[in-house]
Amino acid sequence: MDQSLIILLLLGASLIALLLVVFARREAEAERSAARREAESIRQDIQVRLAEAKRREEQTLQREKELSADHRHAQQYARGLEERAAVVVRDERRVAADRARLEDERERALAAVARTTPEEARAELAESLIAKARADAEVELRRIERRTQAAADARAREILVEAMQRQAAATSAEHSTLWINLPSEEMKGRIIGREGRNIRAFEALTGVNLIVEEGVNAVQLSCFDPERRELAEVTLAALVVDGRIQPQRVEAAYARAVAGASQRHRAAGLDALSESGVSGVASEIVDVLGRLRLRTSYGQNVLAHLVETSQVAADIAAVLGADVEVARRGALLHDLGKAFTHEQSGTHAALGARFAAEHGEDGAVVNAIAAHHDEVAPESLEAVIVQVADAISAARPGARREDLDAYVTRMEHLERLVLNHHGVTRVLAMAAGREVRVIVEPDEIDDAGTHALARTIAEHISTDFTFPGEIKVTVIRELRADAVAG
């Protein structure tokens, strides 16, 4: 009995010991978990502090750069003061020398006066002093003019450089091609259509080449005319979103794109006003501004040029103490007349000034528009600022390319040449001028006449138009009849 009790006691002690061991292990594991959590918290805190330290270090480096720039400016200012002090010293020496010379001349004049009457002496002395003073004044005036001109030139360079640096941005040059991304490779087949009927309908309607390439999940629109290219872009984007592409839907999408052009013009005009910080512009002017988004000058987008010119003009006017709003407004509207040059006779400066005046723009703004190419005299400092800002925006590297304007001019000349033929209603120069598609009036040209017209146009192009390679002439005669059942 005693042995059983002892055994039970031993077993109980062993169990208690085992429980104590398990409990101790759990305690140790809990402590290790707590230690790990604390270590992780400490690590995160260290990372936060390191990030804060890095941020402060970057701020310190930025501050050091600013202090270094301030130091350089201070050194330049100190050098300027030293140069001015040297000039003052030289002027003082020159004045002292002149004073001594005048005293000597005065003594000699007094000696000569002793041999003349008082009236003669006074007259002679006065004449001599006046002549001397006039000569000295002319020399000093010229010296002041040179110093003032040099200081003005240096300050003008500083103002222009500062304005250009503030408005440093990507160039606004236009291209004759545009890429449209597609949601899938399968969409290319829909765009092409059965036996290419969709792509043919699209190109015939828009006058834009649609290029489909293998291995690229996008298609390319190519046309020299930015308005045609934009209409084709809107049309194709609508077709891709719809997904159901066929010739009838191409026509419907194109009609919607044409109908929505005025809304897109107005939106572009409002965006330009917002970017340039101009307000209170008549709605007719806003619409004309928006139309300029599809105009280029030597490859530079006209509306982007106007916004950039407005920002540069505002910066220059602020530095010079001129009227910032007049300079900003005149610069934004200075090429307004380019929207009318193909419709009305006259220079774009004169047309733009007249349009702005008719729609309530201030006289100072109208003069800035009319004078930006020196066709009329600028009547204010703000008008001169507009001229300078226009030159800065147009002349900065990469802003313009003459080859694109020459290409566009050639294509327009080719289209006008063909459009003069009897029965022709529309001409589309495509494939960089290697193909001309001619739409004729079916009531005036019959099927047999299309062949003769194609030959006539080809001969006319060969005679009156210089071009490398060959130009394919395609005459299209299409007769449609519509009726409504109701």
C-alpha cells in the first residue's frame, strides 16, 4: 500500500513537472513572440526614422543648392557694385581733372580779360564756358547712354531667359500620322471587314489612310490634313467602342463625328482659356480659338502656340511692371485670324484684330493683335511684349518644322488642281500623295466618263504637278437612292 502511494505520488509529481515544463515552454514561446513583435515594431520605427532622415537630407541638399544659387547671385551683385564703385572713382578723378583744367583756363582767361573791357571779357568768358559745357555734356550724355544701353540689354536678357525657363515644356509640333490603340488583336479583323469592305468604306469616307500592321496592337491613321485626321480618329474610336463595324455604321459614326466638331472646338477653346488664365472672352472668340487646335504653322500647333505665348507674355509683363492681363489676353488672341485666312482676304493679324474688335475686346488688346507682325505700330508696352513672346514661342528649338508645312502645301495644291475638273465634288490626296481619290457627281459623269476623267486628270497632274514616282488616280462614281417606308 505504501509502495502504491509512493508510485502515485511519483506519477503526480512527474505530471506536475510535465505540466510545468509545458507551461514554461508556452511562456517562453509567448515571450519569443512578444520579442519578435517588439523587434518588428522597432524595425518599422527605424525604417520610418530612416525615411524621415532621408527626406530631411534631401531637404538639406535642396536648401544647400538654393543657398549656393543665392551665394552666386550675391557674388554677381557684389561684382556689379564693385564695377559701379570703380566707375564712380573714375568719374570723380575725371571731374577733379576737369576742375583743375577749368581753374587753369579761368586764370588764363582772367589774364586775357585784363587787356579787354569788362563787357567784352564777360561775353568772351560766357561764350567759352557755354561751348565747353556743351561739349562736356555731349560726351557725358553719350557715356551715360552707353552704360544705360548695356544695363538694359543685360536686364532684357535676364527677363527673357527667366520667362523661357518658367515655360520650358515639350514642343507642340504636329505629325501627319496618328496611332490608335486597339483592345485586342481580333479588332483588326473587324476593322478590315470581309474582303476589306470596312476599311475601304472608312478610307473613302474620311479621306485618311488606315494602316494595319502585324505584331502591333494598334492601327495607324495617316493624312496631311489635321481636320480629316481628327474626324477619322473620333470615328474609329467610336467604332472600336461599339465593336460592330460595317460600312453603314462607319457612315453613322462619321456623321456623328462631323456633328460633334463644334462641341470639340468649344471644349478646346475653354481648355486654352483655363491654361492661359484668361476669362471673360466672348463665346464666338472661344469657338474660333478651338478651331485653331486643328491648324498648324510650320508644323507647330497654333492653339498650343497661343497658350504658350500667353504664359510667356504674362511672365515678361509681371517682371516689367506692365499690365499682365492685357499682355496675357493679347498674346492668347494674337493668331486668331489664322482661322479665317482660307475664307477671307487679308493678313491673319488684320483679320484677327477686326474679329476681336467686333466682339468687344479692349483697344489695347486689339492693337497687340494687329501689331504682332509690325503691320501697324504698337501703341503700348504690352503690344511689344506680345511680339517678343510670339518670337520666343516660335523660335525655340524644336517648336517648328518647315518640311511639314511644305508637304501640306503640296497636297493642298494637288487637291485644288484636281478639283477644278468638271463634275468633281471631292478630292482626297492619300498615301502621302501617291494616290488621289476623286468623287464625282453621278448626274454629271456617267460610268464611261469616269475612265476618261481618270485619264484626263492623270495627264493634267503629269503636266502641271512635279512629283517623284507615280500617282494613282481613282475616280469614284456612286449613285444612291433613299426612301422611307411609313
